[in-house]
Amino acid sequence: MGVQEMKDLKSLRREEEKTVPGARVRTPRQQLVDARTVQAKHPDKHIRWVNIKDPQKVEERKNDGYVRLTSEEGGKSIGDQLALFAIPKEHASQRRREHAERAEMLLNAHKHEVRAAAEAAAKNLRDTTGIKVSANRLIIDESE
């Protein structure tokens, strides 16, 4: 760990000491947020922790279709900061597919812009000077 990381860790621990009342929890943090037992009870659902301290996050997750699990359903919460929410697995996988498609579209958006610019340049050359140039000749494709 670097010096800056140690300072950040110290400041985070100090912030936790100031905001979390009572004695420090000695349970390892990875065990506090382990939701495998709840997931085993609900194999048809996608379980996730939601920051309930931020009302916008809660509202955003509810708009996405997540529902807070009650204690009867095995729902847990960590203080007033985190709670378990669930959504049907089909809905979660559909959201993942949509996210992947959007990421792919954004990754390739520049190619469409370059193609449009090359076609505009080819049209401009053809209209102003009479030179017929293919847009493909103006594009340098480095993937080949």
C-alpha cells in the first residue's frame, strides 16, 4: 500500500468512527455483506445491496424493478446504510443485455461519425470539383 492509500484508509476509518455510533463491529466486512444465504433462498431472483442512505439510489433501483426484501423473506440491512433488494433474474439479465448493447453502441459511435464525415467530404469533392472519390478511400481503417 502506498502512502496516499494509507492516508485515505486512515481518513475513512476516522470518518467511520465519527458517523457510526457504538463500539466498532469486529465482524469482517466481507461477512457483513455476504448475501449468499439469501440468494440460496431465492434462486429465481437477483439479489443486491442498495445504499438506502441515499434516497435517489433507492428510488432509482425501485424504478429499475428492485423490491426491498423483508425480514421474513431473508432480507438484511446494515445499519441505516445498506439493505438487500431483489429483482427477478430474467429482468436482471435483460438489463445486463441492454447495458452491453448500449456499451457496444457507444464503443462504435465514433466509427459512424467518421463514416458520415467521409461521405460528406466525398460529396463535397464531387459537388465542388467534380472529383469522384469513394468514402471508403478517405477512411483509414487500422483494424485490417
